[in-house]
Amino acid sequence: MSAETFYGPDFNLLSQQDPDIAAVLLSELKRQQTNLQLIASENFTSRAVLATLGSTLSNKYAEGYPGKRYYGGCEEVDKAEIIAIDRAKDLFGAEHANVQPHSGASANIAVYLAFTKPGDTVLAMSLPHGGHLTHGSKVNFSGKWFNVESYGVRQDNELIDYDELRDTAIRTKPKMICSGATAYPSLVDFEKIRAICDEVGAIMWVDAAHFIGLVAGKAIPSPVPYADVVSFTTHKVLRGPRGGMILAKAEHAAAIDKAVFPGIQGGPVMSAVAGKAVALAECATPAYQKYAKDVIINAKALAAALESEGMRAVSGGTQTHLALMDIRSTGVTGKVADERCGQAGIVMNKNSIPYDPEKPGITSGIRVGTPATTTQGMGVAEMQTIASFIARAIKTDDEKTLAGIKSEVHALTARFPIYTA
Ligand code: DSN
């Protein structure tokens, strides 16, 4: 199928009206079709989700909540939001769902607003050990407006140091404890964190953005029974539209809804809300459950294959969708590896490893994830091929060699085409 056919008849209108932007749509589609997408937080959403995003729901202002809007004419979009809420509650067994956050960062800001006041103490995973900007980075609102204490991973096994977490919680008495990370390949022990929260009287907040899709597919344990509040994005393993969502215990429902609107947002993006509903229905299928398990099988295979190429998997491997590789043995930094792989058509990111001697802009590691390649239908054999591409690309700065690997990447992705029907 040609790229023009992919976008449908409206693309001809766009091409005539705005050839510059039409060209970007075509070239981005081609980039996604031909390169290897190993960014752990990216995926290929379905055509059905894309259809909602390009729909007239985008035109509608709907400040408020279903049945309690500040604008008329919301009777149709109300239906979409109610469907999305009901599906989220069913899929995750949650008492309350708010489907309006524009993004994961927006969802997190709403969590702070619901449970804390500026100056309060919050305990979260440190960014260099895998946390997120909104978990208290000094350059983020969270680090500027809150007293954020942090915990990390142990140096010997690179797993969360629950003793340090508990000690810090007892010492600093946080209002809220956040678990969840962007570059942590292992599972979080939610039962342990619940016990610590109960001991110090803290709200248990889980930022599940990275792994919620694996929870949806019943491939890993859920934080929902334990946490007061769970925030996440809908576009990672979950494979929905770009956006955010919050699940909460019923007792926190009013605080969460008030925090999202009118606390931090105006009108929700109703096309995205509808897209979230479509994705949640897709996640409830046996096919998606198989997908979620395959994502982990592939991540384990990719980590093992990269280890056999001489790199080291942080935390001793992975139990999720991503692997964090210490690549110091290759003699190149994460930054250089990222650049060379990019030239070879392999898209992933440099990443700090715990206790990294390099600066965050350089790093000693790379982060690779399998949500997108698994959606394409790739399996363990392809993960081994990809590991060999990465190992070869990292070791050379010869442009001809990198271009040669790129041709092999294109041959591989051509066997697993996306958006063909
Ligand atoms: N930027 C996302 C990631 O790649 O992990 C987190 O927000």
C-alpha cells in the first residue's frame, strides 16, 4: 500500500493545501515503516485508534465531566468518555478512572495537586536510577515546588533498595511515595511499598506509564489493588493514543477529578479520549494478552543477545518490556552508540545506568524496548538479528558500514510491514 493510500482521500486535500506538512506525514510514515523502533516508550497504535484521532471529536469543547459540562452539545462526546471510563475500570479492576489527562506529565501534575501542597515532602525514585522528570527533578515543577527525597537501586544488584526506601520514608515522613520509573527493567514490589506507605501514613502513588500495558495484558502483577492512585500514559506498551490516565480508589475520586479539571486542564481532547476507549477494548482481547507476554519474551531475548555481544544487562536482565544495557565494554559511550545506531536505522536512546560515571548527556548505557517490534510481529529470532545489528553499528564509525547495516535493517522491517491494511 502506498503512503498516499494509507492516509486516505483527505490526504489529497492536505497535499494541495499544505504540501510542506503533507510531505512530513509521508516521510514520517516511511521512517516508521523502514527503521527499527526500539524506543521503550513508543509503539504503533492501531488504525482504529488513528481514526478517532483524525475525527470531528477534535472540534468539541467539553470542559467538565459527562453530564456536568460547561458547554452545550456534549451529548455525543459524553458517550465516548463514559465508555472510556467504564472500560478502564473493568480492564484494571479500578474503583475510579479519569481519562482526561493530556499526557503522563499532566496526569502526574494532577496527582501532586490532589494530594499535596507546595513545600510538602514526596519520596520518589531518583532520575539517575530510572525515575522520571516529574518525580522531583530540579529542572521540573516537581523539584522546584516540592521537597522531593529520593531512593534508588542498590549498587550490587541494581534492584530497588527497599531498606533505603523505608529508612528514608521513616526519616522524612513524606506525604506521598511514588514508585514507577522510565528505565527500570525489573518489577516493583507493590506489596512492600504499600506496607511502607501504611507505616508512615503516606499516599501510595504508582506512576505506571512504562508498564501499564503489561498489566493490561495480564503479563505482570498490577499495582491497582495496592495503590491509592495510579497514573500512566496510554501510548506506550498499552498501544493507545498519545495521552494520560489516572486510576484511583473511590475515596480519592473527587480529589482526582477536581485536580484534573479545573485544577490543571481546560477542555479535554475528546478525540484522544475516544482513542483511549478504543485502545482499552483492544487491550481486553486474548490477542493483546499474547502480545503483552511476547513483548517480555522479546525483551529478555534482546537483552540476552546483547549480553552475548559483550554488553551487560543492568539489574541482571529484564522482567519487562525494556532492557538497560551497560555498554562500557564496547569502548563507546551511550551518546556515540545512539548516534551510530541512528545512522544504521536503529532508533533507541542513550541512557544513564545506575551510578553512571558519565554525564546524563553522554551516559554509559543504552535503553532498548520491544513494544513496537513486537507489534510488528517480530520474535526471538529477530531480536537476535537486531542485537547483532546494534553490536556491529556501535563498533564502527565507518559511514559505508553503517549504511550497509541500514540496508539490512530495511530488509528486516520490509518482512514485518506496519500499516499495510
Ligand atoms: N519520555 C518517556 C520515556 O521515554 O521513558 C518518559 O516520559
